Amino acid sequence: MYGPAEIIQRAARSYPAYLRTLITGEAFFPLVIPFGKTSIGQTDFEVLRREIAALKATRMGFTVEWVEKTDRRWGRQQFPARIYFPSAQDYLSSLGKLREADLFVQNVQSTQSICPELEGWLAGNVLKVVGNSAIWSEILKVCRYFVDNPRPRRFIRALPIAVDTKFIQRNEAIITTLLKYLIPDSVDVRARAFEKKFGLLFDPPIIRFRTLDEALRRRLGLVFKDIAAPATEFSQWDPSGICVVITENKINFLTLPDLPNSLGIWGGGGAVSLLSESRWLESCRIIYWGDIDVSGFEILSRLRSSFPETQSVLMDEATLQRFIHFAQSGKGSIIETPPNLTSDERAAFNRVMSENLMLEQEKLPDMISRHALEALISRSAKDTHPMANAVIVEGYRKMTPVQKIERVRSLTLAIQELALADIRRRHPEADTTEQALRLASRWISPELMRRAFGWDAQKAGY
């Protein structure tokens, strides 16, 4: 048997149905609350008696009809036969909903007066009305405006509606639901942003990029090295055949080194998702440089969905292991491994997930990132677009002897750094001396290594 608290709890489940009857006009009372059969033969009669006493003593708004039963052991006893709420006043006062229901009725009446087109929506969404009861009158003003002015081509904060300028932005979810019902033929179902969905003007998203090669800047006719352009205009540009380095972090973007025939793009703040419209990137070599964390690999995966040939830099397990002392606790996890990752990237992702790690790329020494980028671009030179390759060769021809020597030196150091990272991954127990010997054995013949250092690479491995 239920006590008074349980009866109120069960009655509350019928509250949405009651609100619907305020719209449809159907009868609702008396509201009977099922409570199950009560047997006088219950073994714990003292508990049963206390429950019956609680029902008799309650001042709740429900009514209990009693029936008498006789038992040889317990004598003549009264038991509840029917429990019900006789009226709306009793029901709502018991639930503490008198004021809320009154406001609901007022909002329904306002809807029927101001925006009658919503009447068919109300009965199936009574709790949405209740949940927004304090602002329902303002919501109706917005709905009325859009019904009369679909796709108005104005900025959202400049709409001539008697609500504060941020009201629509604060309440986008409920307003979107209502407008989809009211003006379905005027909704851009493919759009995600509210402004695009309902034909409003908006501040266009910006893509910020930098030229990393002075010769490329001049060839493209750009006045500035660091530029921010609307995403739609950026997508219509066509500097085909260049190398594009996309960074997740702003600091990495600002400190990108000079790279031949290359452009840097800051992909933070969702900018990467905007790049899918820039189809000219298909003719470019794309390098993505993001954090070694869940978010970084998700962004890389999404980028490869649009541009499958995208390469990553410093996003492997060897980099994570080498700079593990910079790692911090991650910001969350996901259920499945993102698609489109290489085996090295997947290994790093699995470790990030299992140990909840995050390695931010800003922490890495500038020399390491510069060498890694230069080595990747150099290693991929054979895949360079012919037009881009001609520009790179011309750039090399214009270099002074000192500049050429410096470029060769930096590339050599970068290759050695990558080789050393591979050695550390293969032989994590090796000390610095052993690492140096294994590194040297990759360039020096086995015979000379044995004679000069006593190191047999054929036995010890590389």
C-alpha cells in the first residue's frame, strides 16, 4: 500500500495529461490513483496499521474512501477502497502547482491570441510551455515576427522585436523548435547556425592565415603576411599547388617557421570545419599540427574526411613518449577511436585514452617543431605539384651559399632528430651513449663502427 508521499508522487505523473486537458477541454476529475490491493492477512500488520493511520491523518488534497473488513485475529479494521483527487484545486494544491498552472493557462490564452498558428503544437508540448513560462510572452513576439517576416535578411540583434537584443541568442533552442513548426518552408534544414537556418544576416566566420615564404607572398600578390578573411571568400581563392600547414593552437600558428612555398592556417575555434568548403586545398599538400589529445585527433580525423591525403606532424607515440614530462591530465574521452588515423597516430590516441593525457604542442621546443616541419616538407618534395615545385626550385636558386648551407644543416638535424626519436621508441631502455651509437650506425658503415667504437650493428641492431 502507498503512503501519502507515494500517492502524491504517482499523482504528479499525470500532471502533463492534466495540462493538456486545459487546452483540449476534456474532463479530468476525479483523478483516481491506483494503489493496489491491501490484504488483512499481511504478516506485518503493525506496518499496515501505521500506513492506514498515516492516510487517515493526512491533510493532502486527495480523498480516501474506506471499507471495513473483519479478521479473526485482528478484528474489525478499515482499509482504503479508493483514492482520488476530486477537483483541480485539490490536485494542484497537493502538487504545489497552483501558480504554475494559472500561468500556463494565461500563456495558452496569449498564444491563441498572438500566435494562433501554434495551437496545434501546444497540446503535445505542454512541458516546454511550462519550462519557458516566465519568457513565453517574449517568445510569442519573436514567433509572430518570423511568421509575418520569414527570412528577414537582418542581423539578429537588429530585429524590430520588443525583446532585449540578446534574447533570441539566449533562447535559440526553444525558438528554433517553434519556428520549424511555424514556417517549415522557410527553414534551411542543412544549416546549423540559427542565422543561416532562418535567413538572417550574420558576422561571417573568419579564417586567419600567414604566408611562410616571402617569394610566395609576392607571387600571390598579398600585401600583408598575416591575413584574416571571411570563410566564404577564402573558399573562392585558388593558390593551388602550395603546402598548407594547419595548426590547432594560436601560438604554434604565430611561431611557424619560414617554409618554402607554404601557407600557415590557424585552425582553432572550429576553423578546420570551415575549410571543407575550400576545395582548392585538394591540389595542395596539407599538414596538420594539433595537440596530442582526444580533441586533436578528432580534428585530424574530420580534416581527413574532407582531405584524405592530409599528413600530421609530431602527433605520434614517439613524440608523446619523448615529451611525456610536459603532458597533463586530459579533458575527457570518447567511446570509439576516430576513423582516418594512421597506425602511429592510433597508438598515440590509445595511450592518450588509456592514461587520460594531453600534450599541448606549444610545450615542445621550437627547434624540434621547426626541424620536424622542414623534414616532412623535404621528404614529401617528390609529391609536390609541378607548378609548386618550380617555385621551390626557383627559390633555392636565389639563395646565397650561406643560406643553402644553413638549409642543408637544418634538414640534416631534423632527420637526425627523427631517427633519434625512432631509436628511443624501439629501445626505451637505452642510455644516451647507446642511443648515440645506434644513431651513428645508421650513417657509418658496420666495419668502421666496429673498428672505431667497438659497436657491431649487425648483432646489436640499429
